[in-house]
Amino acid sequence: MVQESNVNKRLGLFFLLAYAFSWLFWVPQALAAHNVTIPVGVTTFLSGPFNPAAFGPLVAALVLVSLDEGWKGAVGLLKLGKVNLSIIGFTSVLLAIAAAIVLARWGPDRLSRNSG
């Protein structure tokens, strides 16, 4: 029964940390959408493809694992996602990411101008 209580506390702490980290970046973006004055650099960063808000669950997991098991535990958690790719596979993944960023950044403007 004591272990179940500890698991519930850890789960609650995970959700609290995940939401807190994500909302730290999403709240200013939402405020800017409702005409609240936010510095231009902040709104540009948060509306771009590199908004760190989506990494809230990862950050929460790393914090909790590092509190329980130290940095070796956090590194072990990150190694669970290790994928062995050949150089061709790695290059194609990087090119796909670069293409997605380019299309997301410049694609809609060019498409709307050419659609006549």
C-alpha cells in the first residue's frame, strides 16, 4: 500500500512538472494571440518550429529519473530511445527534417502567391 502511494505521488509530480514546463512556453504565446504585449523576440521564438513546450513530458521524466537514480539513470532513460541508423538513414532523416522546416517556413507564402 505504501508503494502504491509513492507511485501515485510520482505520477502526480510527473504531470505537474510536464504541464508546468509546457505552459511556461505556451502561456506567453496564448497571451500574445490575445493582443497582450510580449517582446517580439519571445513571440518569434515561441511561434517558430523550435518551441520547447512540446518537450514537457521528456523534461519531467528526466527530472524525476535523475532525482531517483542520479544522472546515470537519466542517461539510461535517454539511451532507451537510441536508434542505430546507417549513414544513409541518418542523412535521409536530417534531410527530411530540413525539408519540413523549409516548407513550414517558406512554403505557404510561395504557394499562395502562385495559386493565382
